[in-house]
Amino acid sequence: MAENIFSTFSISGQGMTVQRMKLSATAKNIANANTTKGIDGKPYQREVVVVRAINQSPFEDQMQEQIGLQSANIRSDMDRESPQVIQANVIHDNAPERIVHDPSHPDADAEGYVHYPNINIVTEMVEMITAQRAFEANTTIIEAAKNIARNSLEI
């Protein structure tokens, strides 16, 4: 039982970390929505968080079975195949830039066009609200697991 509660904390903690990364990327995107030139001289590129599941290696599975034989017998086949760890990376979106004709802009090219980042504020706001709700859901799960643990100790 304790193993399940701690794995709940681990899973929710990983979820909260990913949502924090998404909120950070969204904040950077909103702050740089009108940045026409970065350090490299190009418009800012939108940041996107990509999350992948990483399955445990067969070595780790065998080691866990040898160390804790009783807990290995309790696990179902579905638990063994489910990913235990996630990997989150921030990548740059390669979508085309917004090009606006504004010859009076200081960053306009020879034809009078300004290259803006490929950021849509409405999309970023939706991403922000989604990440915030997912973070709150993970917080609620941790609180529920803590209450379950506390109540089972009182029995």
C-alpha cells in the first residue's frame, strides 16, 4: 500500500514539473510575441514542451524483482509495461513567421516587411490555462493521497 502512495506522489510530482515547464515556455512566448530580432538576428521562435514516456529497462525490472520479490509478485502485467518515468524537452516551433508590411518599423527589410514570431496570443492563453488546470489537478491528487495515508494511519 505504501508503495502505491509513494508512486502516486512521484507521478503527480512529474506531472507538476511538466506543467511548470509548460507555464514557463508559455510565459516566454507571450513576453516575446513581438520580438522581431533576437541575439541571432532572427525573430523569436515559439517554445513548445514535448513530453515522452520512458519505459524502464529490462535490467531495472529484473533488479526490482530480485530485491523485492513480494512486491514483484503483486504487480500486474499492466504495471510492468506502463512507463515509470517521463522526459520533457523544450523545442522550438519551426512554423513560418508572420510577415507584416510596415516600412516605418526599424526592423523592416529592404521591401518594408517585418518578420514577427509565429506566436498567437490566444493559443498561448489556452496553453497557459490548460497547464494551470493540470497543475491544480496534480496538486489535488497529492492532497487526496496524503489524506488517504493519514486516514489509514488513524484506523
